[in-house]
Amino acid sequence: MKPRSSGSVVRLAAPLRALAQRFSFLLLVLASIALMMVGKIESVSVDTARARVTDAFSPILDAISRPAATAARVIESAVEVQNAFEENQRLKAENARLLQWRQAALRLEAENASLRTLLRATPEPAVNFITARVIATPGSSFVRTLVVTAGRRDGVKKGQAALAGAGLIGRVIEVGEWSSRVLLLTDISARVPVVLESSRQRAVLAGDNSDQAKLLYLPPDSPVQVGDRVVTSGHGGLFPPGLLVGVVTSASERGGVRVLPSADLSRVEHLRLVDFGLPGTEFDSSPEWK
């Protein structure tokens, strides 16, 4: 008797299951529409119910997210430790190289002092400089100058070198009580004796009122390459040798050799007026700036 009752139940449940499967999609659509209508009509009740559901599931979501956040923090800490270790190794190697160079510099300094004593070499004069701020650029198509906030009261003299960064940008041509005027390397009247640092070939840097200067009096077979550094030669007694002037940007027979100044002359805000103690500083009629 029991098997028969169970079989009859299965036979009755099969049509009901098929009917439910057939209309399940329609029922879900109707339920969604009903919920939307309830949400429009009773928005306050729906918002309250949503808030309660969110509050109920918040602890569960927080518990689920914590392992992921903890794992992310652990991974981030491991990466930071690895980066710190690599940086430490790099700094150790760099420190070792710097110590080697320091020892070499100390050895050369001692050797240089010993040789100077044997040769009775005259020590170089002390270098004095004044830092000034650029307050005006009264330049035009024909003049490239800067006006700075330092003058005679600060110890500025005509002929002093004007440096920005690590390079020469010009020289003082006018000195007032409170201000001075600096003639830039790119001015058409600027002339500076220079050498190519790599080949030691001498030349004269001449401005032409453009953003770059040019090299004059170079022999035709001079080995000039783009990227060569140009420094002062020291001839004429106005500047000491070795001051960086710029870098060669182009070298061709038609356009000549062009040199880009080491500093962006259009963006100079502060510069140093340096007195190297050379005898040519006081003279305004130096041939290299005529």
C-alpha cells in the first residue's frame, strides 16, 4: 500500500513541477514589476527595508572583505620590504664607489699640494660671488640683456661673470648703485674665447640675437660632433678656463656650428655674479665683447 501512495504523489507532483518551470520566467517578471510599482508608491518603506537589509548584511560583507584587505596589506608590505632591500643594496654600492673616489681625490689633493710646493706655484685667488635676482629682461630683437638686483653697494664690478646653474650666461656691462645689467652670450655683440672640451679645439663663441650662439674661426677639418661640450678657454683674461658655456646642437657647412647655452636664458630667475680676481674684470673694452 505504501509504494502505491508514494507513486501517486510522484505522478501528481510531476505536472505541477512542469507547470512551475513553464511559468517561472513570467512569474519573475511579474514579481519585478510588482516590486518596482511598490518602490514607486511606497518609496519610504522600500528605502527603509533596503537599509535594514544592508545593515543585516554589512557584518557579513565586512568579515568577507577583511581577509582580502589583510592579504593586500601583507603583499604591499612585502613589496615595500623588497624595494627597501634593493635600494639599500644600491646605496651601499654607490657609497663604496664614492669612498673610492674620495680616497682618490684626497691622494690627488696631497700630490697636487706637494707639486705646488716644489714648483713654488702661485695660488689661485679666492672666488667671490653675489647671488642676485633677475627683475627685468629689457631685451629686444637687437639686445639681449638682464637687469639684476645687485649693484655697486653689493660689490658688483663691470666685467664680472654671470653664472646660472653650472654654466656661464654672460657678463656685467653696467653697474648702478642698486642694480646691474648683464649682457647675455646670445647678444650679437658678445664674443667669448672657448674650446671644445673633447678635442681642445679653440674657437670664439658669438651671439646673433637668437636662442643659440655660433662658433667662429674653427678650422674646416675640426672634429666637431653634436653633443660636444663647449667651455671657456681663459684667453683674454676675462674668464677663467673650464667654465661650461653650452653644448653643440648642430654642425654643418651651411649652418655652421651652433651651441645651445647651458642654461635656459629665457627662464633665469636668479644668477651669480662671480669675481674670479682676474685683471680683465674692470675693463669694458675687452676685445672678446666688442
